Amino acid sequence: MPYTIAIAGCGVAGLTAGLALARSGHRVTLFEQSTQVGPIGAGVLLQPSGQLVLAELGLLEQVTGHAEPIERLSARTHRGHTLIDLPYRHRPSEPCAYGLHRGDLFAALHAAVIEAGASIVLAAPIHRFAEEVNHVELFDSSGASRGTFDVLLAADGSRSSLRDASKLPVMKYAYPHGALWAVGRSDAVRGKLRQASRGSRQLAGFLPLGEGRCSLFWSLECRQLDALHAAGLDAWKQDVLRLMPEAAEMLSQIESFEQTRFATYLHVMMRRWHTSRMMLLGDAAHSMSPHLGQGINLALLDGLTIAGALNTTRSILEAFELHSQLRRAHVRFYSTMTFALSPFFQSRGFLKGLARDVGLPILPRIPTLRRQMVLTMSGMKRSVLGGTLTLPSVVKSPNRAASRSRRQPAHPASDVPTDAR
């Protein structure tokens, strides 16, 4: 018998899980806090690791059809010295990354979720839950019940209310730096993610998104945002152009700061992601800074893995433990690497930037390190000591209804929540 599954959050992790589970015959309801569903953010990097998931879901060609193939990561200092120029491919048969507008990914996942028969409830922020032996009950921000379900998947972002409500141990660190993001049109950079830095105090990134679109990233201390606004738009544009002249065409299209979005970042590390009937996914479980470009790719892998685990185990708790086992090493590696490397790109110090400028150009010259750097950049490094990431057999074929022969029903069908239609 299928599970009744509630998913809090219509981001990448929530939509991926909802799609794979609905296609497998579960009754899925997604709760979204906003009054309409839609992406927040700008450009993202779809790494080879995330492409594995979209290929398994049958959405890869649709998502990448309008995207920009990213063949290499290129970074330089403010003096024009090359920090790194690292290609994704050593052979033509190997995958590249894709610069992708978040809206293109969202649109594909959202349409597929609706087609698969899942329900989406809008203006329904889920703030807490109560677990019983046979079900979990959801409550919104007003305290009203939103029904009972077999399983709750919490994909409500880095500042997750449900993570707080779970009382699970968590380490949280708010980065002092954030980023100003903007999207526009430019052909100044093609086929690569271009970055430029001035020590560790200034960082700009330029990512082509396909069809002439591009995304601009500008590092900024959170405490400096008001001062930046006070100095005015022209002063900010001049700062960007001094570091990244390629941004001229795009900056000419920005007429006010309202066309930009300032994002802050939280690093979240947890030893355990679940209670008896609630599992955290994506940024709710392991938020990190964007410096390794892994956020949506980890979310895609989380969503597909929890679906596979629920399809192939005898109980919810067994599924949660299997998901944790399959995802733990990969997530831990990228979480640790991101936390360790972020200060070398965004921090107030001088020495970290100097150490990066001296050491980073040397590392790719060592063949073994170069290969590991490419694997890491691609999202394909399985763990600190492990090899290349592959999709485990339990997450294969989410398009087909999973066999229920090895799983016991969680409770009678009469317990289906009345508001989950």
C-alpha cells in the first residue's frame, strides 16, 4: 500500500522527492509557504552529479536544452594572474557542467510533479509537527492542523522551521559574507564560469546561462549592504568593472538595486537528519555556501535517494536509515570542503587570500590532485577516501511504480488526511 507523504517546501529537493514518489504510486502533498510557486535566485551550476538524477527522471534534455555548457572553471586575480583554469573534461566522452537559470529547472520539475498526480497546497507554511505511533500531524504557522500523514519530508530551506521543531542536534554558522546576485543578458563570457578576486575581500563571478542570459555574483559583507546602497548604484558598478570588465554589458541593464538580490548563507551540519517519521532534505539538512556550486545537485540527489529508500524498505525508519547511509559520506565531504575553503574566497583577512593566490595555481599541475579537483568540482567525488559517485541501485527507475511486495503498509487507508487531496 502506498504511503501518504507530506513534503514541506517546493524547492529543488522537495519537488524532486515529490516527483519520484508520486511516480512510484505514493500519495504526495507538497506544502508551499508562498502564495505562488516559483524559483528564488539566479543562475546555478548543474553539475554532472545532478545530471545523473535528471537523466534518471527523464528530464535532463528538457532542462539543459536552453542552458549553457560549462567546459571549465576560470579564475584570476585583480592583477590578471591566473588562479586556476580547470576543464571539466579530460576526454570528449566525459560530461561538462551546465549554467542554468533556476527557473528552467523549477519549471521542468514543477510540471512533472503536477503530471505525476501530486498535490500542491499554497500559502501553507508548515512550522511544526507531532509524531504518533502510526502517523505524523502537521501544523501551520497559525497553529492549525494540516492533516496526518505517514511521512513528513522537510525541505523548507537553510532556515528550516521544521529542523528547529525536530530538536535534532545541529551546528549552525552564519557566514559574515553574502552575495549580491543579478541576472541579465550578455555574451561576454561563454562556456566557462569566470571568477575574479582581490585577495579574499572582493570576489566576482560571471556564469552564462544559455540563450544570451548570464548571472553575476558579487561578494559582500552582510554588514556592508547598507553602505553599498548609500554609496549608490554607479559606485557599485565601478567596483565591479574594476574587477570584472566583462560585466559591462550586463551592468548597463541594471537601473536600480531592486534588480539585484542579496543572499546570505548559513552553514548547517547535523549528525542525524531524521526523527521517527520526519526526514530533512536539501538545505534544511546540510546548507552550505555556494563556493563549490553543489547546492542544487545535493538537493537533487537527496530527493531521488529518499524516494528510492522508501520504495525498497519494509518500514519508514529503515528507509530513513538507508537514505542516511547512502548520502552521509558524500554530503559530509562537500560540507567539510565548502566550510574549509570559503574563508579563502570570502573573509576579512589578508593572509588567506595571499595563501590562495600562491598555492592554488600550483595544485592542478600535480596530475593526481588535478583529477581529484575535477571530481570535486563536478560533484562526483563520493567521499574523502572514496571514488566516483554513482547512483545506488535503490534509486533506479523512479518512473516505474515500485514493488510493494517487501514493504508492510504503515497504517490503514482510512487514515489518509482529509486535506491532502
